[in-house]
Amino acid sequence: MEQSSPKAVAGIYAANLVEDGMVVGLGTGSTAYFAIKRLGERVADGLNISAIPTSEASAKLAKELAIKLIDFENISSIDITIDGADEIDNNFNMLKGGGGALLREKVVASITRRQICIVDNSKIVDKLGKFPLPVEVIPFGWPVVARQIEALGGNYQLRQRNISENYITDNGNYILDCNFYPIADAPKLEKDLKMIPGVVEVGLFIQMAHTLIVGNDDRTCTVKEHK
């Protein structure tokens, strides 16, 4: 992917907002990749940060770039997290998990002071749910969970890694990609899904984004703050 693509422009812009001494959450996916790469360049130039990755893939990239990684034992909050979204609506509610990291992404977002969502224009929607909603579930009894999702009005597909292998998250779980489009009441749907025994996490991030950075085709960014 080119450095001038909207995803790259948004990721680089966000990475340049990070200041010396910050604890930074590293997102997962094709847009977050550019942010991590830029942070690596800044670290090589002397930027002093500590980071918590939201996936094994992001951890691997960060290590390759000599970004210092820490765990949660000695921190109670994260200054900035830079991550993408599969969809974001006008109320800054996000749908995430296309890359399979929704559980770790939500844990990191929950203690982040400034959650920066980096996207291109295609990810901005009026109603969430056109992109299938990821629901992370334990492997044991997943068909029981799936039937209860159907009872809530959703259709599902068990995510596959390939034709003969189920997708396994970094946490050892399955993902059900669910169709609830259009999602009329995202907070209620999140609550209803999380009440199902066997559901680990839901890819709805309600009011968790603080800053939206949209990469444009002309290599500029549109920046919006949540009111």
C-alpha cells in the first residue's frame, strides 16, 4: 500500500500527534499499520514512548521497529490509542473486529484517554452493520450462542481461516460474523449480545472514540473531535 493512500495519510497524521513520554495503544489492521510504521520512524529519531499492542501482529511489527512494549501491570491508563474501524457513524460509535482483535482492542480502548480512529471515507456510515458485526465466542458450545444470536434477529457465519479451518483469535476463541443491518440501537444490541453465555466480546464500540481522522484522496486529513 502506498504512503499516499488515504489510509496511510490518516495513520501517519495520527502518529505525529504522539508526544514524548506517552503510553500508546497500538491498533490492528491495514490503517493502524501505517501509524505503527510512522511511530517506529519517530522512535528511531529519538521519540521516547511505551506501547501496548492490541494483537500479536501489531506486537511483532512494533518489536521489529524497536518500539518499547509494556504490559498492564504498571499502568492504569493509556494516553493515546491509534486504531482503525470497519465502520464509524456520526455519533462516533464504531464497528470493529474485521481483523479479529476486537477483544484486545476494547480492553485497550477502555482505559485510553484519547482514542483516535483513523479511516478513509468509505468507513463513515449513517447506520452501522453493513459490515458484518464480529462477535467473539468461546469454542465450547458456539452453536448454542449462534442460535441465540438468530433469536435476536441476526444471521451469522462462523469465520474461517481457510476452507477447512476455523479462524482462531489471539485469545483462542471463534468469531461469528453477524448481519443485523441496519443496527437501529447499537447500545442495546451490544448489551443483548453480551448477555448471551459464551459471548466474550462484541465488535460495537459505543462512545469510545474521541478523535476521528479521515484520510482523503488529496493526501489531506479531515479531523473531527467528539462533542
